[in-house]
Amino acid sequence: MKDVFLWSLCLIAFASLIKAVISDPQTTLLDQDCSPSISTDVSGYLSNRNKTFKDLRGQLLKNNTKFATAQKFGVYALAQCRDYLSGADCLACFVAAVSLSLNCLSDGTARVIFEGCYLRYEAEDFYRVATLPGDTWKCSPNQSSIKETLIDPVVKGLLMDLEAATPKTNGLFAAATQRVHGAGTDATIYAVAQCARTVSPSVCSKCLSVANRNVQHCPPQAGGSSVDAGCFLRYSDTAFFPKNAITDITPFLRVSSRTKSIISVCIVGGVCVFLLILALILWHRLFRKTAKRGVIAGLTNYNYKDLKSATKSFSEKYKVGEGGFGDVYKGIMKNGHVVAVKKLATSTSKVKADFESEIRLTSEVNHRNIIRLLGCCRKGPELLLVFEYMENGSLDKFLYGENRGTLGWKQRFDIIFGVARGLAYLHEEFHISIIHRDIKSSNILLDVDYQPKIADFGLARFIAENQSHFTTGFAGTLGYTAPEYAIHGHLSEKVDTYAYGVVVLEIISGRQSTNKMSASLTDPLLAHAWKLYADDLHLKLVDETLDPGEYNTEIVKKIIQLALMCTQSPTSTRPTMSEVVVSLKNISPIEHISQSNPTWSSC
């Protein structure tokens, strides 16, 4: 803490020295976020964090680039100012952001976003990530003097142009203006878009799309700003950047005359068509050869004999899991690499037809809390999927199985938080919404550090419909399945939210949701949890193997409330998974929820 105190004094002194020479560092706060603790060596983490601050400040002073990154012993940090700020204003904005971030006495993540600059640090490499749950916007409290019918289309058009052009610019920054004419009005709208320079153009484009959608809530207000983890969008009916900062975005919004000429020549001469056909023939031949060598749609195309050998002919000794969609085996490849091989339980014509399209979708999913698909085997007596191997197996074994009682509170909280992040990604951050439909403790795998990864996330949609033993006609496991889906077949992301709430109760209690379903289809653990909640006896749900000294009782009570909120009916009363992530990150107060377990008949 001494380092933090001394560093704070240095920042305050430095801010005082430059105060007289700055014009406007634009330190209106748009977003601030602090994460839960992730390290046991808090003082060491904070000391390294302060070293990155010093490094960032040195880069901003020396290079005058408005952008800097630094990494010190497990701390990643980034600072970026709007390109139109002066060097002094940029530094002043950075100082203000650092001062505010020092209030985050956490050794995890902190993010401070002002209108003029951006500061972020984490214990993991975040430089290529721009979108996270918790994106937000802020509108000016004053309504614009420009008529609503005039300002709305101008703001919308200008921001759409910036969204399209900014990812194509050098530096991922653009500032533009648009005149407003009509009905005696002669005004100008000013707007800026920016992404962190560490992200790719495609990631920048996705982030600005979210920001643009959010800031559309602001007109006819005089201005508005929208931010996500790695991008910024702002408009105003008054100037907030100098004229020399304006970017000519026109070249990024239209096809150049040279390109048009080439296209015209190709069409007239037929040359382009000929070359295209020739290229397709060559590509097709090359693709077939490549597929035979082992790569399809970015995945390894494994040989069936190699996988059979790696699993000792799918020996029972190598079996590490089993479920409705197939058994999973540990496989040791010839190069010593350990993988998990899932042998699908069915190979009907419907499944085979959907298999290739499904693995293409699955291969695009990339998140730290979702199991990674390495490849597949399509040629052989069974359809096989190959995943990364998870050393600690499934969560259920640690809650009420052979390893019961070995998970401490911090490990349990990390699992609760990680699963929420994975589901938020599948529901809201992937380019299409994926509904898991079978969230349960046995489908949550733990790596060597007990970090959770969701498994079987893409399979239920096409396999379960062909499973004869699913007499109810739905994909899922009774005890985790939302009543509106099990009874009426109503499917939405809130089905996963319900199952997540049940899993959280399992994690806290160390009890299985149900050993068998009763005739009334009421889940025993869930009913028990609601009864304890109604009697204000939350803590009686906590696993007795947990050391009471490890956890804060108020935090545990709030997480139990959040889990119950996820199981409410109707579905509109359940939070989205991104809202769950935000609540867990901030341990924010939970809204009042009903005093009884929602019945299945009410859905």
C-alpha cells in the first residue's frame, strides 16, 4: 500500500504542475469498472501495476503518440487518448484516469473511460478484445436546439459512416462533421469514433456496431457518448475537436475509380470471368489435397486409426466421461499430445448431414471459458470430435462426487463467474446466438488451475432431436431444464439462464440438484433453496465443507439471490447472462425477487 500512496502523491503533484497549461482534457467519466480479486499476492500485483503506470506515462511523455501499452510481471496495461487532444491534455487525462483507478484496490481488472482518454489493466492479455458485457452510453442532459426531425437523420447517417470508415483508417480513429440544413437551421454535428489500436479492424467494426446501436438512444439530445471495452463513439451539436483533426472518410465509403475501371474492363473483356473460373478449379484441387493432409475449415481432420490407437481402442480405462451425446475418452497421440476424444452416440443420416456445418460453427467459437474444438474424424464407423483435454475433469465430481469438499470458496466463485462469462459470450457476443440447452455441472470442465470451460455447447441442437431416449422431445437434463422449455417447448437464451441458476446453487451447496425427478417435476435443491430464501436463512444452503473464514456472508447471500433470480418465471424476470456477469463483477445489490419457487404450471 506504501507504493500506491507514494504513487498517488506523485500523480497529484504532476497534475498540479500541468494544470495551468492544459485547455480541456475531457475528463467527463463515461465508465469505470473494477473486477473481483484474482491473486493471492495482492501487494505484488499492485506494485507491478504501478510500474506499468510509470511506463505508460513515460511513453506518453516521450513519444507524444496518444497511445501506449506496458506489461510488468503479469500485469497488462493500455492507455489511449483521443487523437485530437493536445499532448498536455492527453497526459492530464491519463493522470486523472490513473488517480481514479487507484480506488480499485483489486488485483484483477480495472477500466476507466473518460471522454478524452481510456485506461485499462488486467492480469491477462486483453489487447485484442474490444467487446465485453457492460457496454454503456451516456446522453447529454440538454436537448439540442436543432429540431428532432432534422438532427435524428444527420446523427444516424454520420455515425453510420464513421462505423464503416474507422476500422479502415490508419490508427482506427476518425473525426467528421455534417452540416444540418432545413427550416431555417444552419448547424453542424460533430462526431468521433475510435478503437484501441491493438485490436483488428474486424474486432473494431464489431465493437463500433454495438456502440452505434447504443448511442442511437440519445438524439434529440445535444450529444451522446457510447463505449465498450475497446472502442468509443461520440457526437455533439457543438465542436469538441479542432478543425485540423477532421478525417476525410470519403475514400473509405466508396469504391475507388481505379477499382471501377478494372471491374469494367474485366466485364467487357471477359478476362475476369475466365480468371475466376480458373482460380476456382485450382482452389478446388488444392482444397481436396489439403483436406487429405488434415485441415478442414481451420480444424485438424484426424485419422480414425490414429484416434483409435490414442484411446487404446476406446478402452474403458481411457474413458473420462459419458453422457447422452456420447462417451469421452482420453487420447495420447503419437507426438505425446493429450486430447479428449468424443465418440458421438448416434450417426443417423440427419446427424451426418449436419455434422460438417456444425463443426464449422463450433470452430469459430473462441473464449477462455468454452472448451476448444481441435478437430474431427468423419471417415470411420463413428463420428468423432477431438477437444482440448481438461486435466481436472468435470465439475460434478468436485461438488458431490469423488472429489467432494476439495474446492475452496475462491475456486467456486471463479467457476460461477467463468461460466457466466462463457454463456454471455455464446448468447450475445458471438456473431450468432448459441443456446446451449444442457447446462449442468457435468458439462462444465475444469483445467489444471480449476478454471471452468463449458462443454457440449454446440451439439444439443442437432443431436438431441435424433435421440430415441429423449421421450420428452427436448434437449437437456431434467433438474436443470427450464419449465417453459420442458413443458411447452419454448426455447430462448433464458433456458440457459435457468440452468445456470441451478448450477450456482449446486456450487454453493455441494448438493446435486436432484437424484431423480419426482412425479410433480419439482427440483428438490431448488425448492429447498427457495424455502430458505423465504425464511431468510440463505446461509444454511452453504456447503458445510467450506471454511466460514474463506467467504463473506453478505456476498454469498447476494450470489444465492442472483441464482434464484435466474430461475424465476416468467422468463422476462430472469436477467440476461451479461447482466449476471456485471452483477458478479460489481457484487451489486440484487433487485427484490419473489418469495417462492416459481411453479412449473405457471410457465
